[in-house]
Amino acid sequence: MGRKNASRTKRRNERTKARLRKQDYGKLFNGNIWGQWEFVFIWGLILAMLLGLWFYVLADTFPITDENCEHTAFVVTELKISEDGAVFRDGSSGKKYKLDGGYFDLERFSEEVSEGDILAAVISHGKVVSLSKGESVYLELDDMKDLHERLRPVSYLVLAIAGVWLLYVAVSWYVMYNAEKFPRLIKLFVKPAYINKNKVYRKR
């Protein structure tokens, strides 16, 4: 009795899988490709990652000009220094700033600066682009300007890669939608298991 029920359950599961598989040959690819939303998810995820990276690099390499620079001084609070850099808070405004250890004189900063010290700074787009204490300069404004200018083309490269990816998605969709016209080419974009062979390779 148990074996009979197991066999019946197995057949029912197979019928369910077959029905779901049939339903998932959606209209997006003209019924040629199974699991259409898997492709949409992967395409969208990669595009979102590329655009996110582009925005991150772009926001971190903004042009530094005299017009968008604010000269200020503040008392350091909640100071934390590590090999990666320094994180501290402006005691008057409460804003927190983070400086990457590779972009400023971290060794001198860690030796000379402590909580309660007053620092002179230049702020641009909400980020510290120049920092000093008395005669000691830890972050040079001109160095940051040069760094941003050199790194900004990276954002354009990332955007170009996103454009190439969009072109790939467009070509992939066209081939997958018209898979009957490209029965050999389709295998370059889709694993054979995802192809509706009864439709794509049917005899004409």
C-alpha cells in the first residue's frame, strides 16, 4: 500500500512539474524559453550593480572647485583611528566624517590628533577634502583635486560597461524571442535545458 501511494505521489509531482514548466514558457520570449523571470532577475540584478557602482564612483569623485568648497573649523569628538583610516565627528554640527588611510597622512594624524582638538577643514559635497591642525597638514586640497580628476574617468568606464551590458541584454532578448530563426545561435545565450525544443526545433 505504501509503495502504491509513493508511486502515485511521484506521478502527481511529475505532472505538477510538467504543468508548471509548460506555464513558464511565457510571452516575454515568445514561448521559446523556460524560466523567463530568472533571466529578467539576473539581467536586472547585474544592471543594478553596475549602475550602483557607477553612482558610487561618480559621487566619490565629484569635481572640487572653489565654489563648492566650505572652509570651517571644528572640535574633534568620537575619534576612531585604524589601519583603514580615521572616523571622527564634528562636535558642533554632529556630522561624522571618514577619511581613507590611503589618501591622507594617517601616521601623523594618529600621533598628533586626539578628541577635543580643533581642526581646520575644507568641506566639499559633504566630504572633507582638506584637513590640518596648526602647521600640520594631513590632507592637501590640491592632492584631493588631482585624485578626483584622475579617478573620475573610472566612473565613465563603469557606465560604458553598463551600456555594453544593456546591448547584450537587447541582443539576447531578440535572439531568444526569435529562437526559431536562430536555432543554433540560441545555444550561445541559453542552456539547452531552458529551450522549448518542441517549438524551437520543430520540423517545418
